[in-house]
Amino acid sequence: FPHHENEIAQSEGALGHAFVNVWMHNGFLNVDNEKMSKSLGNFFTIRDVLKAFDAETVRFFIVRSHYRSSLNYSDVHLNDAKGALKRLYTALQAVPPADVQIDWADPLAARFKAAMDEDFGTPEAVSVLFELASEVNRSGSAERSGLLKSLGALLGLLQTDPTAYLQAGAGLDEAAIQVQIQARADAKKAKNFAEADRIRNDLLAQGIVLKDSAAGTTWEAAQ
């Protein structure tokens, strides 16, 4: 008192409805291991962050740490979070998820729920998502992929189309990339592997990663 009451009064006066149901104090935000402050010149807003990183990556970066722990912001940590989130989306892309209802008796779902019930334990909940992704990759189960997507939804994650997420931010448009993929396929068919490698490397230099499989060649934006 009176900080919380003041914030609630201002917010409800401005919005005309109840502000929040739960109020939690988070840990300090550090920038490259220093406390964020205007005096140090390391102050920025969420709008600044969203110019460089998409909102889901920022959300994932936050929930990987416990809300009461200090959060150390840096581009390196955000890029690491982006790469980790892409691994989850890659599992969903490889095995399209079935539309499932969460069975809370399922061992992994039960662990997820127990973590969230224990003081909003998002780091443990996120670890469950990675275990599920590994299981999806091993089994190819659409039901397990569906559980991954459903549990992710409870954290506001994994609801974008996987291909759209993995290809977001590419420097070339889809048509131009497909032309290069076909040119590479033609080069490989002609056993001109040097040209095929050149095309792959040229696309990589432009932020495009090619992924070969038995089903053909797909692509995603480089991290």
C-alpha cells in the first residue's frame, strides 16, 4: 500500500472494468547482466524489442524463466529462445497435430499441470514441451503432436501455422526460393553437385536454410 491500490484505481478508472484477477511481482530485468535503468543508458521498451523479435519469441524467452527470478535480456538470449522455439515448431511441422482434448491423466500432461500449479512454474512446463517434441519426432504420432500444441496454447505458444512461423522473416519471397530449389534439384539430377552446393550456400547467405528429406526439399528462415 498504496502502490498496488493506486495502479488498480487508475487502470479501472481508465478502462471501466476490473483490472486483473491475479497480481504477481516479477524479478528484476537485467540487460547484459546489469540492472536496466535510464541512468545506465540501457533502457528500452517492448516496442523496441518487437522491432527485432516477434512477440511469440519474446513470450517464450520470458516463460523459460520463473517469473520471480531475475531475467537477463540480451540479443544472444533472445536468439537462443528463437532457436529453441523453432525446434518445437519443427516437430509440429513434421507431424501435423491432431485436434485433441488434453487428458490430464497423461504423465506429461500431469507434469505440466503440476508445474503450473506450483507457483506458476513455467520453466518445468516448458521442459515438458521439449520432451513431447522429442516424443513426436520419434513416434510420428499426430496425437502426441496435438498434445504438444494444446499444452503450448496454455502458455500462448505454438498456435501459428508451423510453416508460416519457420519461414517468417525470409529475405526472399516464396516464388524466388522455389525457383532456386528447382534449379538445385536440376543440378543434382545432372550430377553437378558443385552447382547444387553453390545454390544452397547462396540461399543460406540470404537467410534461407534448405532441408532435404525423402518427401523433397523444404526451407525455413535462418535464425
